[in-house]
Amino acid sequence: MKVQKIKFKDSNKDYSILIGNNILNLLSLKIKSLSPKTKKIALILDKGVPSKYKKKILKNLKRYEVYVYNFNANEKTKSINSVTHLLNKLLLKNLNRSDLIVGIGGGITIDFAGFVASILKRGINFISVPTTLLSQVDAAIGGKTGINSKYGKNLIGAFSQPKLVISDTSFLKSLPKKEMICGYAEILKHAIINDKKFFHWLKSNTKYIFSHHSKKLIYAIKKSCNIKLFFVNKDVNEKNLRMILNFGHTFAHAIEVKNNYSKSITHGEAVLAGMILATKLSIIKKVCNKKTLNELLDIYESNNLNYSFNKYKKTKEIKKLIPYLKNDKKNNDEKINFILLNRIGKTTMPNKNKISINELNKLVKYFTQY
Ligand SMILES: NC(=O)c1ccc[n+]([C@@H]2O[C@H](COP(=O)([O-])OP(=O)(O)OC[C@H]3O[C@@H](n4cnc5c(N)ncnc54)[C@H](O)[C@@H]3O)[C@@H](O)[C@H]2O)c1
């Protein structure tokens, strides 16, 4: 069993991210060394994770008093009501600060469990076991935890780092293709914004990611985590540089809101479309050239991903997105704060390309030229 390890370090916390295939049995060993006083463990378990893993984990943790909370993970249950419900259960079990919460599941479960751990008794130990590709390359990395509110997604939360992340690629075998695409969109984004070499690697190896080739998956997850951490380390509280990680997400967010977060377009598919639209806007704003766009289109085409942006080849469909761009989190005034692409591996800096709705309405006709 080969385990890849990434060390995260900032001014007040360091922890490891372990990546490998079939590495779940490391959990109890790691708890023993990282949290030696732990007696009770609350497992917050995503109901979508196949039950064989639950059995495996319970066997691995048999020396502890384990409480299992089966979480029906969706954007509606990622809520303050679920937080209150779980907090009451955990307080009843009398978990204290030397005890531990382990979140096992996709990004929703990891965000939710991490948030509960950050506020229970002002913060108890937390270990994250992400089980979707997106949570392994994104949600479990960087210390953002949180829940949704009726005013929008992820509006309540805390920056809080775990004690450990275990990314076991064997979980991904049961993941539907649509969910694999969600994670892949973020992997591709990481390559596009920061690493030309990795982008070229993806050109020849994307097919192996989708066919679950263990070694290639582990390589892509590790690369992707390192790129995310590069930005997080420079800007833990998301004041500036970390916003580059939002490349493609301004349009993606508008697509998702416009479609009422319908399951027919997943977040990852919206990100894939959003990155193409952001690149076209980069050409229109003369910070990028057509060759870069073609490189992107090539990788989409050879992996059958162009279906994600077909709809946005029409001016009228792009126009419909514009009113929904206004609510993006990066905006700090009336204008839309875009991260644009210079070339593969390099974006513009945050706050350098603020575009008004008026100007966007004028530019929209040029998108179809590319
Ligand atoms: N904190 C952050 O920095 C950050 C970053 C990106 C995304 N997020 C959040 O992550 C969430 C999306 O995460 P996601 O894409 O993992 O979605 P998700 O948590 O909804 O999981 C997707 C689906 O897969 C199921 N599932 C989980 N593991 C499985 C497995 N091994 N096999 C089969 N099915 C499995 C889940 O039950 C769910 O139905 C969003 O709420 C988003 O806001 C957070």
C-alpha cells in the first residue's frame, strides 16, 4: 500500500493529507497518534457511501466508543436545522474536546461535519475522510467549513483546519460518472490556473482518471491538492489571491442559480462551461489568445466534455446569465470581479478585471466569434 502525503502548514496549524488506494485502515492508527486522549468518536457518515465501508470503519475503530450519525447529504440538509439536530445528539453523548468527529462523505458532509466540529464546545478534533473526487481535490482541502442559508449557499461557516485528511481512492469506484466529472472539473481548473505541465499531463491522462486507474488518480489528486494549497497558504482567509481558485466559477454560479440548482446541470458541468466562457471573455478583453482557448476545447472534445457548454454557444443564452452574475461572492462593488485567463498556467489577478453589467451586455455578441 503506497501512501502519498502532503503536509499543510500555516501559522497555527499543521496537518497531513494522505492519499492512496485502500488506505482506510490507517484511520485508527492515525487517531491513536494524533489524538491519543480520544475515547469517543462521532462518525458523521454520508448515506450515499456504500455500506461496506461503514462496516470496515466500525471494525477499524472497535477500541473506541463510536456514535454513528447517518447523514442524508443534500444542499437542503446542509442547514442550520441539521447542525442543531446533530449538536444536540453530540452534547447528549457528552463528547468533549479531546474526543473526535470524523466526517466521511462528499463535500456536503465534509463541510457540514467540519462546521459542527468547529463550533461544538468551541472546537473539537476533526478528521476528514472525503469520498467523492470533488471532496478529495477541493472541499476537504483548505479549511473552509459551512452550511447553506435561505439567502444562499455556504453563507454560514468557519475557517477551521482538520487534524488529518484521508483520501482513499477506493471510495471513488462507486461514484457515478457525473460526480467524477464534478471532481475532474476542479482538477482541470487547478491545472489551467497554475500548472501548464500538469495541463499537458491531463491531456494524455484524463481518460485514465475516468477509468479509475489508481496510480493516475492518486497523481492527479495530489497535484490538484498541492495547487489548491498553494493559493490557500498565500491567503488563508480569502482576501485576495485565493479568489483565483474561482476561475470559471463566476459564470458557473450564474448557470447554477439560473437553473435553480437543478440536478440536470451539476456544479462541475457548470464549472466546465464557466471556464470556456471566462476564456472567451479573456480573449474579448485582449488578455488571452485563441490558441489557449483551442487547447482547452481540445481537452474537452477528446474527453466528450463539450456537451457542458454547447448551450452557451448562443448569444441569447449567455445574455440570460448576465443578471445572475451580480451576486458573485467576489464582487465588492456594482461591477463583476472576473478572474480571466492569460494563458494555460496563468490568470489575471483578482480585482484587476471588474466589468459592469452594462459593458457585459455590449460584449456579449463577441462571444460567438470564438
Ligand atoms: N469547503 C470548500 O472549500 C468546498 C469546496 C468545493 C465544494 N464545496 C462543497 O462541496 C459540496 C459538493 O460536494 P460533492 O460534489 O462531493 O457533492 P455531495 O457531497 O453532494 O456528494 C455527491 C453525491 O455522492 C454521494 N456519495 C458520496 N460518496 C460516495 C461514494 N463513495 N460512492 C457513491 N456515492 C457517493 C453523496 O451521497 C451525494 O449523493 C457543495 O456543497 C459545495 O459547496 C466545499
